Amino acid sequence: MGIHGLMTYIGENHTFFNNVKLQNTKIVIDGNNLFHRLYFDSGLDLKHGGEYDLFTDVICKFFEALSLCNITPYVVFDGGCDCTDKKFETIKQRAREKIQKARVISRGGGGMLLPLLSPEVFKQVLTHLQVPFVQCHSEADRDIVTLANRWACPVLTLDSDFCVFDLKAGYCPLNYLKWQNVITPKDLSGSYIPTQCFSIENFCNHFSLRNKALLPLFAVLNGNDYVNLSSLETFFARVHFHAKTATGRKNMRIQGLLNWLSRFSDPKEAVENILTYLKQNEHQEVRKVLYSLMDEYTESEVDLAKFFQSKDVRPHIPTALASKAPEWVCLALIKGELAPFLSDCLILKRTFLQTQVENVGRASSNRCSLHIRQVMYGLLRHTSEPGPDLTSNLLNSMLAEQEHSKVHCVEEFDRYDQTLRKTSVRVVLKGFDSNEIYSLQRLPEISMSGRINFLVDTLRAKSDVQALPAHLQLTVAATCSWVAHAEPKITLHHLQALLLCIVTGELHKIIHKSGNSGSEERGVRMVYDRLAQLIPRKQQIRNLDIDVAHAFCQWQSCLLMGMYLNRLLCCPLPVPDIKRLYRGSLVHCLYQELKSMVAAEDLLKGCRIAGEVYHELLHTLTTMIPADLFQKKRKSKSRDKLKEKQTKTSTVSIAEDNQQTPTWYDVNNQFAALSMEDLG
């Protein structure tokens, strides 16, 4: 939620806080808030599509600091949009703001916009570190409060609403948590993290509030993400608020409201006083709205403690979800295995697509993955068994499909030019091996081979991907989708740059897992360092090539939607380890190097394994895409000769690799153990 201007106001008065040595405790963490703050506060690059490897390092260091102080974290994520749509206008406004932020960042300006895959990276790191987490069905605030009070432990977030909730152990704002400065006293009392904890008692005493229960009314009157104050403007126009020490309009309103509320003993008395300033015929409606909004600051009925202890979630599945989703989907959502994006589609028939730093003069990068989403929507919207008019011949009946699509459409909100636009997208009913259309309930019953074929075909790939190491199969399949649908069409340089970045991530895993030395290991390190050193320092970073950025934004969109579809099909292909799969600044630098006629093979010289990884990926992809895709008209003889030399080098290398079984993922090879569990 968020109370307008409150965090800034309380931050200017340290008497509202108590100094705390955080140690030996459970702590409930607002997951969405944390991954935003960790990425932004670490100064990671925002222009080139994400520095996911560096983000992984930051996340690991954060939870290592908690562990050193015997702090046990429990992470709680927001779920989908509330089915009542009470926050719909706020969500649309934030989507518009993100579009403008992306435009400003793309032109060299400042701003904060989270790279697309960051939430997925964060959850993968939590899983690797065995940090327990849960995903709520909608906004998590009330569930967080209930859990924290159940355990009498603090909440860690940066959300002003938690200044209003009555928390037994208080609220620690993330910007006050000095997690990078763990202190270990000489008296052996144990390491701790110095922080400040907001005290609701100090806050109420400062304004002489006699009852903490008045604070939710303050939040509603001051304005949060749920309330439109237009109906109360008469009240604000007629009441004189005293705010002698406040500076600025927002601060004056906050201080004036709190001083005014100090006159009352409880919310009921204050509400009845408000109504005296309004017309008689407005009383009943305004009273109802105020109490309804104040209820948002009470504890929820969801017992997340039971989930963390026994994974028991059945009693807490909302009716809106339970009526439309089978039990396996509900369980996957609360475990965070399925994204809120999917529950929004299922319940609201509506989705918001994330904006990236891309070329706003072109169609949204999400257009590239539209075909994947349409198939997902078909699976999600087909919640019941086919009736007499939806037989196995459905795919061959254009009339039946058209009739079905009239009823089953999903509204997508996405960038159009520099604005937010709603588009009605028809679902696609796609059959499995037998052309049968399965209901959402029965998806787990489909054979593994049937689900793999369905996924691979949707991603415009072929069965060749299954010859690759398991942890790269979905990535390569999604890359086929990108190659097939990118607009404008990608070039060989785009594809090579991406594959070299993937190779860099694989080499990092080898270096941090094998623990071996010798010529092979030295070669791996040498090539890894060579590739990593291409990334310029911040002060040397050139202007963003917005069309190159746009191309790789389309790839990220295809990968994310491919991952969503894979999970909806109960993971017929292993979930790709994306923690070190993509580094935006490196991909852009590699593209520029290749464009300047540096051969990919030259960048990999000195490491046989690096060459094997690269050429196996390239060869697999070239067998699944049109042979003439990267052909173009000749522009210069000298350039063509060098290009011809590069092509011949790649062709010879691929041919040589195909004559022997690659060793980079051979189980008997010491460098082979590159599993999705590796963090490095």
C-alpha cells in the first residue's frame, strides 16, 4: 500500500525510532520490497537489462549477514491483484510511471526500474540458500503483520503502512538496517546488525494520541493506494489543522491530521465528527467506506506460521481462486512456483506486462512473446473438461475456435509508444500429441513426452534441444522463440553475443565448483577473465545502443514467458538457472566487439571447454532456425572477406565438434557438474 509522504516525514524525526541490535531472532521480510531495495541500493546497472550475477552476489551477502547474527528470515511475497479491484487505478498509474522511467533511462537519464528477471533470480537464490518463502494470494501486508505478531518478531520492509500496523516487535525500515556492517563484540555476546526500529508508542506519544487504533483512520484520511479522497474534500476544506512546526504541504497535512485526531478517544468518535462536516445523505456511504478502509490495517485470518511449519495451505485458499483453479495450481501459487501473473489471468482475465528499458519508438518487447502467452492463456482459461462441442477435433475446426475465442480473451496492459494501452488478446487452444485439449485440472496427468513436445513446439524449437545439458534446454528453446519472432530481426552478432554471455556463466560455475588446478582450469580462468574484462567501468560506459537493448529485451521476455509456460506444464524441462545466465552490460559489449569484426572463436582461445560450450549451443540453434536467416546483402569486399573467414571458422569448429561427443557435460568429466543448484 503506502501512506503518502509518511516515510519522509518520520525519517526527519529520530525520536520515533529505537536503536536496536538485531540478533538471535526470527524476522519476517517483505520479499517484494527487499529485492527492489537490494538491486537499487547496490548501484547495479539498470540500462542494459540486468546484472543478475552481481545481484546474486548481493543477495547471498545479505542473507549471510543475517546468518552471522543468528537471524532466521522468513520471506513473504505479494501475490496477484486483489479480485475486488480496489487498487486497479493505482496499478495502472504505476505502470504508466514505469513506462516514463524506462524512456528516461534509455536516454541517459536517472531513475529506478527493476530489470525483468530480477524477481525470478531472487527466488532462485532463496531456494538455493534454503531460505523459506511464501507467496500470498494478493498484497501481503496483512499476512506479514499476522505472522510477525504470531512469532513476536520484527518486520523488515520499507513501507509506510507498517508505521500504522500494531506490531508487537516493531518495524525495521530497510534503509536503516546496516547489514553490511555486522558488529562482533569482544565480550562474546554475539554478532549483531545495528538498526533502528520504528516505535508506534513513541509516535503516538509525540502527538498525544490516546489510542493506537486511531492510526488506521489517519492513514485513510491522509491518503493511501486504496482511497480516493474526493468525497472528503468538504471535510478538509472546513476543518482547520494545526501544524505549527511542519514544513511543506505534505508534512503540514500529516502533522495537522495527527494533532486533530489527538482530540478523540477512539476511531468511532473521530468518524462521527467527520460526518458532521458532510451532507446528511453522504453519511452512510462515507461511514461504510472509512470503516472498510480501516479494516485493511487489521490482521488477516491467514496463518502463514502453519504453512512454514507444515506447508498446510488448504484452509486459506480464497474463494475467488478456489472456484477457478485446481488444488495443484493453488499450492504452486502459494509456494511461489507459479507467478502472480498467472493468477491474474485466471481470476481477473487480465494481466499487466512489465516495461523494460527499450526503444519506445518500436512495438513493446513483450510483443515478441505474445504467441507463448496466448498458449498459456488457453491452458489457464480452459478450466473444465471439453463438452460435446469441444472434442478432439477442435484444432481442425476454425469455427469452433473462433466461437471459443469470443468468450475466452485476456486483457493485456502493456506499453504502446509512450503510453499504457489495454489490448484484448484471444487465447489459443493448442492440443497435445493426440490433439486432445486438456483442462487445467488434468495437465499434471499428461505424459512427460507430451508436455515436452507441447512446450518445445510452442517455443518454435525442436527436439534437438534435449541433446543439450538439462539446465540449458529451456533457455535454448526460448532463444528459438526469440529468433523466430524478434522485430526487427536479430543478426548473427546478437545471437553470438548472447551465447558468449551464457558461456561466461558456465565458466564461472566451473571455476567455483571444480576446485581443480592445472592447464584446463587455467584456461577456463583465462577465458573467463578475458570476457569479463570487456565490461567497461561505469565512467567509461558508452551511450546505450537502444536498438541492441530492444533486441535483448525481447529475448528476456521470451525466456520469462517460456519459464512461466514450463511451470504451468509442471516443469517437463528443468527450470533454467538464470542467476548467472545473463549480464546485460557484458552482452552489449560482446555485441560491439563482434560487430567490430572480432571473431567469437578468438575470444574463446585457450580454453577447449569454452569452445565446446559455445559451438554446441550455436550448432543446436542453427539446426532449429531457417538456414538463410542471417544472410544479408554484401556491403564491402574487405568486410565480406573477414566475415567469410569468421563463418568458415565457425563452420569448421562446429563440424569438428560434431565428430566427437562434447566433454563439457559428460558426467565423467571433472568440469561437467554444472547444475541449476550452483550459485558460485
